[in-house]
Amino acid sequence: MSGLRIVYLLLAVAGTILPMRYFLQWFGENGFDIMAMVDAWHANAASSGLVWDLTVSAAVLVVWMLAEVYQRKDYWVLAICLPATFGIGVSCGLPLYLFLRARPVT
């Protein structure tokens, strides 16, 4: 495995653990209420700005993944990367996609 792939994999792991730590803590304190979490994301202008920044970034990532997957005919990658992007975040979905994309072609 190349050094770059290892970096992508480590970033995907970090992009999973760091946000999920806070999500799980929030769910532990407030129960599994997605709408309450969305309300919390919009608690002030700064957090709303971050939500929209990440939403647009996720949309761009999905469009890019769809275009790349169509060209490369690696459709199975979407089954892993789309749920990671929308279930965890761009911090997981992007490096995970790059890790999978950078694998050697056989």
C-alpha cells in the first residue's frame, strides 16, 4: 500500500472518530432525536455557517464521486462512500473515497 493511501486511510479513520465522538455524546445527553440535533446545529450564525459550508461541500463531493464512478465503472464505491459522507460527514467520506480511488488498478 502506498504512503498516500495510508494517509487517506488514517484521515478517514480520524474523520470518523472525531465527529462521531461528539455526535454520540450529544445523543447520550439528548436522546436520539435528529430534529433536535439539526436545531442545535443552527444555534447561532457561526454554527449555521458551518452547517451550510459542509452541506455544500458534501453536495460537491457527491457530484464528483458520481462523475468519477461513472467514468471508472466502480459503482460499488458509492455504497460505501455515500453513507459515510451523509452519516458521518465529509471528513470521513472524502478521504475514504480518495483511499478507494487510489487503489492499484488490476
